[in-house]
Amino acid sequence: MKNGIENGYYHEITPGGFGIAIKAGKILFSKQSDFQKVEVFETESDLGRVLTLDDLMMTTEGDEYHYHEMIAHIPMMQHKNPETVLVIGGGDGGTVREVLKHKTVKKVVLCEIDGMVIDACKEFLPTIACELDNPKVEILVQDAIEYIKDKKDEFDIVLIDSTDPMGPGEGLFTDEFYTNVKNSLKKGGIMVAQSESPFAQSQSVEKMYKQLKKVFPICSTYTSNIPTYPGGYWAWAFCSVDVEPLTYFAQDRYEDILKTCKIYNKDYHNARFALPNYLKKLL
Amino acid sequence: MKNGIENGYYHEITPGGFGIAIKAGKILFSKQSDFQKVEVFETESDLGRVLTLDDLMMTTEGDEYHYHEMIAHIPMMQHKNPETVLVIGGGDGGTVREVLKHKTVKKVVLCEIDGMVIDACKEFLPTIACELDNPKVEILVQDAIEYIKDKKDEFDIVLIDSTDPMGPGEGLFTDEFYTNVKNSLKKGGIMVAQSESPFAQSQSVEKMYKQLKKVFPICSTYTSNIPTYPGGYWAWAFCSVDVEPLTYFAQDRYEDILKTCKIYNKDYHNARFALPNYLKKLL
């Protein structure tokens, strides 16, 4: 079975032979960009509308907060004063929306290689893309590999909200790229990168952490449930030069963040870094 | 799309319109028992063999430890001296296998209504059913609703490893049944019941906890990832008359348990009780 929509169902099956199925409705947008196939479709499900890239699940209206709250608030709440944030990838805008909930933030740079993703999400996924026109947001439609090359001490937080390590996202999983991201961080800065499914993509996870550990003196992992990603379980790398995970919590911002979140709370935050044995072995 | 195997794929789609798909292989066993359709099939996937009941996913060789370690060790490690354990349902034997890792255990009663499930698992899922012939195990092929009625102060731990609240499992989700389970517990006893998917079956979860809270003075919830259940996320109810969760940890048994587990460790154990906001609201 091919990934994508066929006979009324969207399928995404991992190389391991299992995955997800969603009852599909009307296709709202489907075009080949310079980089990938960009598609938004309605579903006849609780998940609402779905964004796929090259027939791989990116996000759904119904469960997007699982991913976006985790990639954003876990690092943001561990930074004392995050003012400048870089989001790499993330053209749907969900990560930017969560980052802007932190009142300390003065500027968010969104560096997305594919302008078609941004345009499609603004039109068809407005609850996710709703903050992309915020005046604090600078949108750069360009390759983050080039953008990051000469940046020194610019960002408090860098969030790598990329696709999988194949296709346009491939260059975002290299030693050279990670080194450039490290150099772009200010003192006390944190990088978080999505790091695939520990259960369904264990080889990718293993490879990625080997690279990250070569570059960052501090490299930890946290995980959470994503209902529409293979295996329902996802990992993020928490990397820094000088910030150990769970050593600081921004209590002064907590109430504001908590009241807007469907997942995130302080206990849940702390619990994210407790990993199952099989994942510890991989890392 | 109907649940079950068609055109080479097994599908389980929730009423919410999304679910899982697995590349299916040879059907090894498929019969209608007095209670349900019992099926074991090979998959062409990392999941190995699969057991379904009425075309609903019960367990797979490839991910069964996610469920069985969580239903067993979370309560067992919070009991000072679990000697007698009752498992209701659980005919595949995975929960019994995990319970028997605790050296304190003298007797496990497995009360499974459908003998065909036990027989099929012994034949086709030997890595899961491997401890069902252990002399400490008493297997009762009977309705747990009847069995539990006159039991007083008999069990240290009761584990309800049931199917969903429809079909043969329905009577295991009632006030009367929970009251009888409560009465069957010894002082310091703990009941854990599988309590469905917080994301994909939120109405079932809400209803079940309302009932449990009427019966048990202490009723808490823990969750973990199950790759092959809808939404990839599962909840268990932790109920007791006198044991608050996370107030005791059996350090003396820990090393023995830890070395045999693919998921379970002490940090992960503690983190299970930190819940996302949307689930807290449901409870």
C-alpha cells in the first residue's frame, strides 16, 4: 500500500509495515512545490483537516497541540528570558504560535524552505497558522542550512521543526548543521529538534543522537504522545552548551502558559524526561 | 472500512474515523467462540504475530511489553508484599508473565471467560503465554462477574485486563462489579483496570472514572504509550481503599524487575502519573 489517499482513506505505513489510517474527505490543496508534494485535505474524523508533505503526516487540526506544545514549551520554560527564537521548518505556524505565548519573546524568525507550505497553511489551517502575521515574526523563505552558517550568539532558543531525515529535510540532520546551530545560540541557549519515533524509527533515532552528542556537550531526550505519528510516540532532542535539562523552570510565566494549553503542565513537563529502557539503550 | 483483515491489511478504525493499519500475513487461527471471534495472524511487519478479538487489536508480539509491563509493575511495585494476585481477562498470559517476575507472589488466579483465547495464545503466541503453565497459576475459565461476587479479603492485587466496554467485557465496567472487586482486596490492596484511550475514546474514559470514583475512595490514573492501540496512548485506573499512588516503592524487588523489562524503570514509573491537561479535565 502506498502512503497517501486511496479509496477514501489516507494511509501512512512505516518501513516496519504498520502505521495509521484516516478516513479522508475532500482534498483542499494538492500541489508539487520545488521541494515536495504539499497537500491539505479534510478528513471524516475527529482530526479535522490534515497537512501532508510527500504523503507523510505533518499535522492535523485535531491533534496538533500534542506536538506544538511539546516542541515549544519544554525548552521555552527552561530558559530564564527567551527573547529571540529561531524556528527551522515549521511552516504550518503551530510552533510559532506556541512560542509567542511567552511574553518575554521579542522576535521569532521562521526559516522555512518551502513558501508553498506557509501559503497553504495560512489559507486552509488558520487555527494553526494564526500567528504568522504577528509583527514579532520574521518569515524567511530560504534554506536554513545557508541561513544558519554565519550566525553567532543570536538566538536564545532554536527549534528544529523539520520533516524526516530524507527529502528536503535531510541536510538538517548533519554534524555541520548542528555545529552551526550551536554557534548561533546565545549563552544559556537551548536547541530542541524533533527526533523521530523511538519505536517505529529506532535506527534514525540512534543515528541522530550519535551526531548530536558529537556537537553538543549537553544532549538529552524527552518524549510524548502524538496520536497521528507512527507508533503514537515521539522524541525531541534537548541540546545546549550550558543548560542541563530540568535545572530551571520559569515559574513567573507558568500561569499564562498553563491556561492556554491542552497538554502542557509542570508535572507533565518534568515527566517528559523519564524514558523507557529500550530508548535509553538506543541513545 | 470494516475492522479486520482485507486486501492484505489489518485495519482498526475508531468511531472517530482514524486508527491503525498493519500489513497482514497468514491467518494462523480464526474461530468464533461462545463469546467472540478469536483470531491470530502473522504480519509482514516488525510487530510479528497479532491477537484480535472481534477484529479489535488485543496484543502483538512486537509491542506487547508496552501494555503488560505497565498494567503489572506499576501496581505490583507499590505493594509491600504482593502474594495473591487476580488477573481478570488477560487470556493471552502477558500480564500473568509480568506478575510472576515478583518473587513475593505465591498464587496468581487468571479468570478468563473465553478458554479459546487461552488455547490459541498458548499455541500461537508462546512468548506471551509462556507462564500460563507455571504451578503458581490457577486458570479459571469462567465469568469474572460471578467469580468475584463472594470474595472477601482474598487478593493483594487485582488486574482487570479486559476488552473494551462492549461485547463480553461489558459487565466489567459496572458499579456492582467494581464494588465486588473492592471487597475482594486485602488491606493495602490495589486494583488496576485498563481504562481505554484518553484521546480516541474520551467518552468511555469519562464514564468509567465516574463509576470508579463512586466505589473507591482512592482512584488515580496513569498513562503510557501503546504503539498499536488507537491514538498510541493508553490509560489505567489505579484504585484502592487505603493506598495512595506513589507513596511506596518496592526497592527490594527493583533490580530483579528492571533487568527483565524493555520499558519499566523507576523514573518512568513515577512519571506515569503526570497527566496532560485534557485528560485531567475528563477525570
